[in-house]
Amino acid sequence: MKFKSQKIAYHFFALSMLLLVLQIVYGFILGFAHMGYDVLHELIPFNTAVTTHKNLLVVWILSGFMGAAYYIIPDEADNELYSVPLAKLQFWSFALVGVVAVAGFHVGWWEGRKFLEIPRPLDWLVALNVILFLVIILMTLIKGRKSSTTSWVLTMGLVFAALLYLPGMIYFDNISVDSFFRWWVVHLWVEGVWELIMGGILAYLLIKITGVDREVIEKWLYVVVGLTFISGILGTGHHYYYTGGPKYWLMVGGIFSAMEPLAFLGMTVFALQMYRKGNKKHPNKLALYWTLNTAIVSFLGAGLLGLAHTLPQVNMYTHGTLVTAMHGHLAFWGAYASLVLAIISYAMPQLTGRKIFDNRVGHLAFWCANIGMIGMTASFAAAGVAQVYLERIAGFDFMTAAIEIQPHFVVLVLAASLFTVGILFFISNFLKFGGPTDELEAGENEFEALKTA
Amino acid sequence: MLSKLQAKVFFLGGTFLFLAIFIGMSIHSLTVGIPEQMNAKDLNEKVILGKQLWDKHNCMGCHTLMGEGAYYAPELTRVYSRKGPDYIKAVLTDPNGWGPRGRKMVKYDMTAEEVEGLIAFFEWMNRADLNGFPPEPSLKQ
């Protein structure tokens, strides 16, 4: 790493790993409940487990984004972070709010709004925390010796993600209006500004790993994020088809949702082209694998599987079924989870000075986690399609269909076990790195500094 | 070949144009479309109490409503016409906690007023125009 203050990223990455493990634990509780073994019902009922599972996902991904920003921004701005003590304060308050929120879910302290269950008093603390984070990032950029498109795209993504949290904090008596604004937050996050963050981090990784000229990468970064917003903003319409919105959303949402895979395809082509153009062979193979995985699997999960059920005629039947869970799992895995694992894989050797970037455990982590997640996606697909047929076409009641599809959850849990093995391998590598060091290296000679002996 | 400046114009221009269209459509939806289709004029105290209970108990954490939720318990958009108010009341007031065919629901100690609120909420929901959702099963005899 070039600057000592980048070390703060380590804390966020470690928190991400811890929360990811917890998220997986709650995922197993859900999987077993769907199989008919809701044995923890009295202690952790399904709605508590599902809320915890989803919010842990959001928090560990956000923690990864924050860590990425603390690592990337000083490097791009060519300056130390604005304030390390403030960054530490931001970290501990972020972790504290996360712990209180998760504990609160277990005693019914929540709002009961999918993905935005954090109760209002904690929402304000989240807002304060994010403001502090943004002040640190923006001040680092302003005081920096350099300015880059990559760092500004990443920062703008973070700023707009914070602003978009606000509509989710307004209360409405009309549940349709409530849902309308909830999707302003959730959809415009994951299919909008989070893709800015994704584009920024991906561009940074490609610049570092492939060695392709920054100007070329940043030009295509603009095109890709442009495609994201052109399709993604009006693509929000696919959430308004059947939730009380006017009929025109069926046409507008349908057309623009069909265009959304283009942005992800752009991201894939962009990454693969830059990799092919690259004239340097970076020794950090694991970071390269995870980076390309982000580009490819996000297209499959978010792009293609999204397209598979956002056409209004199809969505009429698949909306509100496990088909959504199929799309959701591979989309989050490809676009955001893989991205956080990519930046961790890239940054950890630099933060700790330990050259763990092409070992067997790391490759096993990559393949087990990916194959496991594809197995989970296939299980959700089988369960979802069967559910659609039994419930929406044949007219069986919900529980009849739910019992019929239980075997798919056995396969899901088996695939999830393989996925968990992959994640545990990844974490074992993470622990092998140890804590961050004070030694500064890399800088302009990063390739040389990282070369294995 | 596209220059970096042209790429930037494409990004900023496209984003602002489609954002403006989206905001225009949102204003129309929120002021005209949704109030009409959801019968907003019928939102009375009981219905609002039902909605608040829906949030408070995180019903969406198991059920779906308008197709939104967690896919672990039945879709409730049309539960009022499908099952009727007496059935809903029986579910909400089951002294042992509702548990059809092994799938357990959290036991709630609701007051009569709260039960009425939730029933009113489902009755209001039942009348919403959701553009054809949920679909009628085509093979149902």
C-alpha cells in the first residue's frame, strides 16, 4: 500500500467476513425451515431469520464498499486519508449500529419493510454514520494531489447511495405508496448507484491488475455506468407492475428492464476486453479471478436471470414466488459479493505484506463458493418454477405447493454447504494474512513489489 | 472512436434525461394513479391500524402482499375474498398459534380492535386494482 491510513480498510473487510458467516448461518435456518424443520421457531421465527439474513447481506456488502473506498481513495487521490481517528470512530459506530439492529430484530424491533427493516431511531444513526464516512472520503479527495474519474465515480455512487436511503425513512399510510418509495431505495441502489460503486471498484481493479491505460478504462467506465442509469432508472418500473401503480409501468418497466442486461453485458465485455488488452501479468491471480467473476456472474445473475422474469407477462406469474429468490441470490453474489471478495483479495497482500495471492486454498474457495452458489440458484429455480405451476397455473393452495417443493430445499442446503466450504476457505486465507503492517511498498512499482520470489 | 468526453456526456446526459422522465412518471403515479387504483379515499383509521400492525409484526417476513414479501407463507392480497373475515379472525386469535400442516405462525396476542384493523386492511387490499395480479389459475377446475 502507498499510505499508512489505507490500513483502516482492514477493519471493514474483517467485519464483512464476520457478517458474511452470520448471514450464511441464518440462511441455513431459512433453508431448513423450508424443508419442514423450523426447529428454532420459538427462538428465531422465520420472519426474524429472514430479516436478519437480508440485512446482514446489506451491511456486509456496505462494509466491504466502505473498506474499498478507504483503500482506493487515498491511492487515487495520492494522499493520506483525511482523518484516521474519524475513520476509526466511523467504523466502530457502524459496527455498533449493525449489532444493535440485528439484536433488535430478535425482539421485534423492526419496521417490517423488506430490506429496510432497521427501525427509525437507528435509521438516523445510520444516516449520521454515513455522513461521517462521506465527509472523510470527500475531504480526502478534495485535499488530494490527484483527481481521477475512477475515484469520483466511486464517490458519487457512495453519495447517491446515502441520499437514496432517505425516501425509505418516510412513513406512509398507503402501503402501495410505501412500496413505491421502498423501491426508490432498494432498486435504485442495487440496479443504479451501487453499480456506480461497482464500476468504480471494478475500474480500479482493472487498472491495477491488467495495466491497461487508465484513460481507456475510464472512458468505458462512463459508457457502462451510462447504460446502467439509462436502463436502470426506468427499469424501476418492474416493481410497479402489480403493486398498485398505473398500467403504463407494464410497458415502460418491461422495455427498460429488458435493456438492463445491456449494462451488465457492458461490464462483462469491458472487464474481459481490458483483461485481454493487458500487457502485464499481475501475480495476484485470486484478485483477477474474483474480478472477472464479478463481471461475468453479475451478467448471468443480475442481467439474464433478471430478464427471465421481469417481462410483465412472465412476472404476472413469477412475482412473489421463489423465482425472485433465484434471481436475487445469483445477482447479489455476482455483482456485489464477488466484488467485495475481489477487492479484499487484491488489497490484503498490500495491506499485510504477505504474498498470499495464488494458493490452493484461495482457488478452492473460488470454485467451491461459485459452484455452490450456482447449485443454490438452480435449486431456487426448480422450486420457483414448480411453485408457479402448482399455485399460479394449477390453482393448488400455498401449503400444498410448499410441501411439494420441499425436496428442492434439500438440494439447496447441500449446495449451500459447498458454498459455505468455499467461504470458509476464503476466510481461512483472510486469517492467514494476519493484521495490517506499517510497511509501505507498491506505489508505482506495485507489480515488482508483488512478484513472487 | 468515442472520446472520453463524449462518453461522459453520454453518461450525464442519459442519466439526467431518464431521471427527469422517471420523476415525472412518479409524480403522476403518486398523485393520480395509485390513489385511484388503491382506493386511497377509503383509507380509514381501521385500515391504517391494520397497515401499522402489518409493519409492526413484520408479516412481510413470511407472507407476501401484492407479491412482496418472503415466500414462506401464503400471498394475502386477496385473502379477504378467498377465505373470508371469520377465517382471518380464527388465524389471528388461535390460542396455540396458527400452524397449518406443520408450518408455524408466530402467536400474537391481539386485541379485538387490532384484529378488526387487520381484517379492514385486508378488505381494503382486496379491492385494489393491481393490473390483474394475482392471476386466476388457468387449470383450476
